[in-house]
Amino acid sequence: MVQNPGVYNIDDLRTQFVQRERVYRMRCVEGWSMVIPWMGFPLSELLNAVEPTSDAKYVRFETVYRPEEMPGQSSSYYDWPYIEGLRVDEAMNDLTLLATGLYGRDLLPQSGAPVRLVVPWKYGFKSIKSIVRIDLVDEQPVSLWETAAPNEYGFYANVNPDVSHPRWSQSSERRIGETGRRPTLAFNGYSEEVAHLYEGMDLKANF
Ligand SMILES: Nc1nc2c(c(=O)[nH]1)N[C@H]1C(S)=C(S)[C@@H](COP(=O)(O)O)O[C@H]1N2
Ligand SMILES: [Mo]
């Protein structure tokens, strides 16, 4: 659902969109967190280039499916390929990054080369790695984790210390490089930038 669909290789993304460094907190749903200096550009710039139509309500992201190279994908335990999604207004938020590097260098395969999403106010699993396809759609995408355990991993997955995972509390986290735990912040500390996106929404029901 775009006016200008296109095929971009990684060099197109690096040259057509100014790369900058963004230092973000990352909070995994399993309770670890880390501060990461990403290289990349706001997803909104790519979306503006392809011009979503007014029917587009969600963005759907798909990871490379290459089980001969990524042996875990041979397991039928999960519904590969890895899929994630955002609402268009979440995707257009300035914090939402398409990352091409970290620590000033190109992404390595394990960090999601050649390009990955970074959505710092959501649990890490929303930040889909090694993206090969992005679609603008009118229906809410179903992620790999929602398919695997819909009661544990919701579509929104906003970091929220007040909404526990069914199997553990989300009130604190272990920051890599620190001893002990620190309190988890609402929207991972990015309330000022994103809380307005969810005004009037029941964040317990829409976990
Ligand atoms: N394609 C793909 N993206 C993915 C995952 C994955 O298994 N496959 N894991 C997710 C999870 S659970 C987290 S916490 C982050 C971790 O990012 P990192 O590997 O750069 O630390 O990637 C997310 N993106
Ligand atoms: Mo994770």
C-alpha cells in the first residue's frame, strides 16, 4: 500500500538516507538491558520516500529465511520467517530507527546485518533483525512471537514495569555491565516521546 514501491540494496539505504548515531537503551522481554550506540536513520524517511497510501495502517517486517545458513530456522518449533509489525504512527515516530551499524561499524550478522529495526520503547523482540521485506498493510501483522505464545508476547510489547509477563515480573532489569538490578521505566524511559501514541488505551489489555 505505497505509491512508490522499490527495491533497495544496503548501499542505497546508506547513501540515500543520512546515517547518524543514536544511543538507545534496549530492554529485552526476559529482563536484560543494554545501552547501544546504533548507526542508522529514522524509518520515517524511508516511509516518506515510498509514500504510504491512506489505506495503510500497519507496517509488516520480514527477516531473511535461509535455514541452510541459519540452522535454527530448520526447527519447525517456530513459524519462520521472523515477522514483526508496528502501527504506522509508531513507525513514523522519530525514535524508530532502521539500523545499519553499531559502535561505528557495519552490523555483524548476529546483530541483524545488513539492516534491522530498533524500537527503543518496546521489548527487544520487536526490533527485528536482517530485514528483507517491508510491507504497508491494512491489517495488524501477526508476529512470530504472537504465533508462538499469544498470551505472553503481545503486538504492542511496550516496556511496562506495571504489566508482568505471565511467568515473571517486569518491574526491574539487569543492565549488562552492572551488578544487581535496576528499576524498569515506563516505555523504557521514552514516555515523553511516545506515551501520547497510546492515550486512552488500556495498556494491560494491549500488552
Ligand atoms: N530476525 C530476528 N530478529 C530478532 C530476533 C530473532 O530471533 N530474529 N530476536 C529478538 C530479540 S528477542 C531481541 S532481545 C533482540 C536482540 O538483539 P541483539 O541480538 O542485537 O542483541 O533482537 C530481536 N530481533
Ligand atoms: Mo529478547
